[in-house]
Amino acid sequence: MLIGLSDGQDVIYGLIDQPYVGERFEGGLGHARLTSAAGERALRVRGGTPLERATLLTTFPKSARRPRPRPFAAWPTGRG
């Protein structure tokens, strides 16, 4: 579940809840944290890395800049 709270101009708080793995990520209003079966821990950004060297993790495949090979593209089409 993804939830974002807006003040009408900007998103000021966000929550990602993943009950199937027992994780909740939330951030905004001056804090960010991960809550899981292992407990709760504060999240923060890594300093000292220029934006062009940053790492982006996503589950949205269309955000990739280069084309990805189609899954099973080399799979034989005939059965005979």
C-alpha cells in the first residue's frame, strides 16, 4: 500500500506498507523510519555522493532508461 499526504502543493508525508513481508517505510515531517519484525530503525540519506552517482531502487520497470530484454525472448515458440 502506498500513501502520500499533500498540503495542496507538495507531498509532506509518505508511507509504504508491505504486510506480506512485515515492513513499513514512512517518512516526512522531519523523520524517516523502517518498522519490521526486527524492530524500528531510523532511515537517512547517504552523504558525500553526487546525485549522478546515486543509486536508485525501484519496482517500476518502465523507469529504466535503457531497454531491457524481454523475458523468455529466446524461448522456442514451437513444440515439435
